Amino acid sequence: VATVGGTLRANPAASMGLALIGAGTAAELACLMAATGLAQNFAALRALATSGIQQGHMRLHARSVAATAGAPREHFDTVVDALVASGEVKLRKAQEILAAIGAPDTDHAAARASGKVIVLGEHAVVYGKHALALPVADAVRGRVEKADSGISLSIAEWGVHRRIDVKVSEGIDAAVAIILRELEVPDSGYAIRLSSRLPPGMGLGSSAALAVAIVRAFDELLGIGLDDERVNAIAFECEKLAHGTPSGVDNTLATYGTPMLFSNDGGLHFEPLELSETPPLVVAWGAEPGDTKEQVALVRNRRDEQPDLMGALFEQMDRIALQGADALRRADYVQLGTLMDVGHGLLNAIGVSTPLLETMVAIARSNGAAGAKLTGAGGGGSIVAICPGSGAAVTAALQAAGFHTINLSDE
Ligand code: MEV
């Protein structure tokens, strides 16, 4: 060590340090450095030999990580111990531990809800026309547990682990607030734990499925005894908040989880479809989410500007949804494909397709799909293709192009 030299002058922090400690010579500075190092080592040895660093600092940190991961009271200490023992006090590790010890046990949770794939009729259904839609079974599962304070929400796959603020007027916070109010449940003292195999914002009904799963989870915990009609009505209220003026098709699919021909003429109606098999539908999405509220509002503006033109397109959509239901009942997938292609053209005409959706539709068609269209509100999100005998080829081509897929008939 040295107290003179160009490098020391070049570094203002070194000059300031020397001035502070008042070391006049290199020997004095060396003694001070050795003494400081020894003091730090002895302090660390003392902590290790007495109360212990693990017990103190690490354990405290592990408790806060376990709380962030939403560890339930009965598993809390187990998670903290396992975190400390692993030497990896991280949120991801806490989630792994929770999953390994079976908490949240969403696999066996009774509260389930379906996602949805609209095969024909989206947007027109907002104006009283028919929509033909199929469920994505058990898209969301969950449970509610009692907690010390507040309302927390975790959705493992989406990395959501946070407190709900019931005063927030939009998003999932507001949906939870509606559910608590409708069920007359106090807005504190519950942990909502969900798992979702659908992505958010891709037109597959995840927001409605979350709402239905949360309602059913509270029903399960508190033994309220809600019937499906009431579950659907509460989820519809949540959907109004999320989507502005929804038709109710998403929450109805989420609740009843059956293929259906849906319409809303002031009330929610659906005709369940008895199908001999699950049709070979492939659903795909990329990295472009769609905003349903925005798309529904955009279509409403266009309809206000051009009521005759838009009305005629909606009429056409209604007719092909009804014809599509017939084709589906007969398992005539070639005819259904033709109708879906026309349906996509009509959705394009009302302005809700995007270049990426067009690319996905083109990939599906050129790899053997009998028909393909965007599904849901558009402006991003997903496509659906009917693929008799071509499911594997269409799936492979979409995946090779970087898209995620679900094949309904593989489920
Ligand atoms: C959204 O999943 C389907 C739309 O028709 C809106 C609705 O029906 O509420 C675009």
C-alpha cells in the first residue's frame, strides 16, 4: 500500500479516504487496513458462532420471500426452512417448493372454469346474433384459503403474486371487488390461488375463466351453494367491467364448459351442442395480445358510422354461425372450414384482423387446414383452424414459425 503517487491523486475517493483516517505513512495505512479486515472477520465469526447468520438475516429474508410467493399459513414454516436449507432464497425457488409440497393444490381444486374458442360469430354476437363456440376445458383451476389479512391473488403461470386493492376500478382487482360484493364476503382475510393454462389477452376467454374460478372457489370455501346461473351472472358483471359491452359468451362458456350456440337478446341464451367427437380444431397465438374492450369499442364506432353496411355483415355472420353449428353437428369439417374462411373474411371486413393474424391464418391454410380464422376480439390474439387429418402438420408449421398451439382433439 502507498500514500503517495499519481494514481492516488487521480482517484478523489482515495485522497478523501486518506484525509479522513489521517494516516501519514504507508505503514500506518497498512496497520489500519489489517485492523479493519480483522474486525470484519471477527464480527462475521461471532455472528456465525452465536445467533448465526442463517437464523438471523437469511431466515428473515426467507420469510419475506415465502410471503411474496403466497405460502399459506399451514405451509409457511416448511417453505421458509426449505428455502434456507436450499441456500437459494429466491421467489422462483419458493414457488418450486410450494408446488412440490402440493400448495396450492390447484390440481385437485373443485373450482374450475373453461376457456373458450369462438368458431364463428364473434363481434356480431354483441348485437344479438349467434356465436358458435367451444370450451377449452379446465383452463383455470383454483382455490381460496383463509389468510390473516387483506386479499392476495396468485396466478402461478402468469407470475402474479400480489395483494388485491379492492378500491382499484379496473382489471382483476375490480373483478375481485365485484365478486366479494356480490357474494357479500368481507374484503379481507383470503388468499386466492389460481393456475391458468391459457395466456392472458389472447382472445381465449381467460378473464371470464378467472372470474368463474374465483366465484366457485369462494363458493367451495364458504359453502354458499351457488348454482351455475348465479355463477354466470356474477362473472358477466366482471366481464362488463373488463370488456365494456360484452355479449356474455365468454362467461357462459367459462361457466358451462360445453360446445354451444350462444346468443344474447337481453338475456343469456345457449343451446348446448351434442357432438359425437371433439372437432380437430387447432388454436394458435403469438406474442401480439389483443384488447377486447378496445376492439369491441372500435367495431361499435364503425357500426355507428355505417349502420347499414355493418348490419349486413353482422347478418351474414349470424347465418354462417347457424350453418356452422349444423356442419359441426354432422362432423362436416370441410364445410365448417369453408364457413370459417368466410367468417375470417367478414372479421377482416369489420377491421379486427392484423398482419400477424393473417400470417397465422395463411400458415394454417397452406399446411392443410380446411379453414382458418381469427378467434375472439382480434386486434391481436389467436386464430383457430379446423384440421381434419392435418392437425399434426398445421401444429408443426405454426410451432416452427414460433407460435404456441393447442390441439383441442388431443386434450
Ligand atoms: C370476445 O371473446 C368476443 C366478442 O364478440 C365480444 C363479446 O362477445 O363480448 C368480440
